[in-house]
Amino acid sequence: MTALSLTLVNDLAEVGRLAEAVEAFCEANDLPMAAAHALALSLDELLTNTISYGYEDGAAGRIEVTITIAEGAARAVVRDDARPFDPTGAEPPDVDAALDDRAMGGLGIHLVQSMMDEVAYARRDGVNEMTLVKRLHG
């Protein structure tokens, strides 16, 4: 099993650092381009939302991202100490509605759920935990 583990702070500058690390990890492990792209985009979306909306202004935060490859799948786990939030419980956006009639938000998690094979949320010991799984074959 191959793994990548990063500890980030809640600063949007960290999104670029994560993107570079994910890209290098995917290349080093010969992930199919479509899977690598889906994983990178999903993690970018989750990290951006967590940093932008999960913390009180000025509050320091810690975000841990771990990616493993095993049994024909890439599994990413994002743990953060932001306020509790389960994005998987959000109503799916009405993507067929006119732009002016759509509710704000919800597109990011919709995008993540459409690109990943599995998306799960848990709150454990005061920590949000999002798990993303992307099968690499089939």
C-alpha cells in the first residue's frame, strides 16, 4: 500500500500545496489520468470549502489529508477541526433550474459526489472526517 499524508493549516495558500502533492503522488503511483483529476479536483473543493467556511475568522485550524492506494482504489481521508458540517446531507442542487432561481451553494459537494465512487462523512471526537474513494479500474 502506498500512502501520502499531509498536515495543513486553514489558509487558502495550502490548497496549492495540496494540489502539487496530490499530482506528484498520482504520477508516482501511475494513477489513470481521469482518476487523478477527479481526486485532485475533489480534494481542492473540500479543502477550499473547509478553509473558507469551517472556521471562525482568525481561528487557527488543522487539516489532515491522507491518500492511500489499495485493492484497486484510491482512498482519501480529510480530517479537520472545523465546526461540524456534513456536506453529504445537503439537498442536491437543481442543476436544471435557471441560474437566477438556484439556491446558493451545493454545487461543490454535488461535483465531488459525481466524480467519486464513494463519499462518506463522520464526526468523531470533535473532528470532521470525509472519506472519498475512487476505483482505479472498471
